[in-house]
Amino acid sequence: MDYTKSYKSQCDAACLHCGAALAQKQGAGRVKRFCTPDHGRLWRQRARALGFDV
Ligand SMILES: [Zn+2]
């Protein structure tokens, strides 16, 4: 972890639902975790079914 660079520029996360590569938008705002809002919805739906509180 290089603390002289922003966290987002080093975040090479993939979509939590389908694993697609994500391009983080630089600047203010939260880190992108899903390729589409729909995948975020599906992932939370599945997490809830497994008993996670999301
Ligand atoms: Zn996805």
C-alpha cells in the first residue's frame, strides 16, 4: 500500500457479483464494488438469503 497515492487509484477490485474488472472513478465518492447497480442489488439479495445483514 502506497500512502502517497489515493486509495482508489490502487484499488483493483472486481465486481463482487460477477468478477468483472472495475474502473474506479477518481475523486470524491465511494469505491466502486459492482459493475452495475443491478449487480449490487443481486449480490445483496444473495447475501441476505445467506443470512448476512446488508
Ligand atoms: Zn457485475
